[in-house]
Amino acid sequence: MRTPAFWYRPPGLAAALLSPLGALYGVAGRRRWATATPQRVTVPVLCVGNLVAGGAGKTPVGLALLAALRARGVAAHALTRGHGGRETGPLRVDPTQHSAADVGDEALLLAAASPCWVARDRAAGARAAVAAGAGAIVMDDGFQNPGLHKDASLIVVDGAVGFGNGRLVPAGPLRERVRDGVARADALVIIGPDRAGVAALTASLTPGLPVLGARLVPDATGLALTGRRVLAFAGIGRPEKFFATLEEQGADLVGRVAFADHHPYRAAEVAALLDRAAALDALPITTAKDAVRLPADRRARVAVLPVAIAWDDPAALDRAVLDRLLDHPSLKGGSHGEAA
């Protein structure tokens, strides 16, 4: 689904008309939490979630946390629902065998860096990961899913847009009320400059909640984008953010095409993009998340701009989350799992 533009504008007629449905959505979510009994596993579970529908930077944050745990000797596995994929799991992702149509794009990105499990039933997926030797589990999304107990949870927020118009789906982008979400969180991660006043709002709702700053840092190694004519396309939560990043890298955007988040690219569609790029004498370029959804025979003809998380204060991340995970009983004895 393409993100409605009115979600990120001051509430207007559309938001007002849809607010009763948003209220029902909120009631259903709160009832789900009130009646759930989260299941525990024997290793620590770190959830990386957000409060809005659409992209906020969860997967790059998850990748950074997996790397941080590995650097501390913990065999961390990733766990995700597999949004956009047909597999229900529990299934260990094999990038050489599975496609985005099977397991979703996020799962393929995570599996390239760490053992990754797809499971609609998060508790079952966590148990499968533990049985395969996981010393810790990093969940990509699932903050609103009460099925699995989380030992720590991070809420990731795009500092440019924050929580949008503050309304619940479908009247706005929120999956739950901000005050409910931050009350369950152990820290907030704001990606980029906080232009939406996220830190101030959070402090008013949950005083003392750690707020961690971070940036998405592009890796243009080998691309030589300065002055380069490019045709950019993306099917992510906010494609315009990708386009702006390319311009910051010095690229000359002669074409930009936005698709809905998790858009499944068809061969003819990609062929048309390649033909358009050739006609413009431009380099076709997309995100790493989009690249795994391209038809395999077209993928090598499209440039990719990867991004990674850079923490403003890595020590603050340790204090807020990682030190607590490493204090988990399963890790204190010196056995941190096997990478499998």
C-alpha cells in the first residue's frame, strides 16, 4: 500500500472521517494486549519496532544490533514476520534458495548478515532459533505483537516526520497510541534530525525514557555519484527520503519513480525502467531493500545504494539496551550460543 499523503499533514477532513475506524483499530489492539500471555524463550529477545505503518529504519537498526551482539561474542539470530512473503514459517531463510516472494525483502537483508528466521508465530520462530543455537534474538518489527516476551524493545522513529498526524490507522500512520507504545519501550531511536519534536513529546509522556540519536549513512563506494545522471526508483515507506539522499551524494536526479512499500517488481516493469534510464543516459539506481525484489536477471543492471546506521553515542546504546541483554542469565555463564 502506498502511504497516504494526508497521514503526514495536519489532520484534515480525511483524517476526521476515518478517525472512528482508527478508534476501533486502537481498541482492538489494546484488547489484544490485555488478553495475551507472552511466551518466553531461554535467551534474551530484543525487539526493534515502530509505532507507524511504513518504513522508519527498523531493518538497518536491527542489522546494527545484530553486529553489535556478534562483536560481544553473542550468536544473535534475526526473527521477522516475513512481510510480503508467502512462507509462514518457522523457516530459516536461505538467500540462495529463497526469494522476496517467499520470505519478504527484510528477511533477505537480515539473512545476508546473520541467521534469520521467518515466522508469523513469533514465539514458534524464537523457539526454532534457540533450538538452532541462537544466543539472542533480534526481532525486526513485532512490537505490537504480544505473542513473544521481549526482554528489551526499541522504538525507531524517522525524525523528519515523527508520528505523522497523530491519528491511528486508517486516519493516520499510528499502529497504536503513542502513549501506549512508549510506555512499553526501553529506548527510543530517532533517525536523523528531530524535526518533528519526537523527543519532547516522548519526554512528556514517559519521562526518563532514553532517547538515542542515529543516522542512516549511505555507502556510495564505487558508484561515483557526484554529477552522475541517475534514474532513481524505490518502493519503501518514504521513497523521497532515498531521492534526497542521492542528491546529498551529488547525484543529478533526471528521473525519480516512487512505488508502494514492498512493491513486487515485475520483469516488464523493470525493463521499462531500464529503457527509460538508457534514453536519459542515466544510471538506474535503487535501495538495497528494493534490489532483493528485482527479477534476478535484471538485478545486475541496477546500481544499489546501501545504507548503515551510525549511532550518535554508541555508549548510550550500551547503557540503554545491550548491557541489560548481556546480563541475561543465559549469557552470564559464558555460553553465548552457536552461529549455526
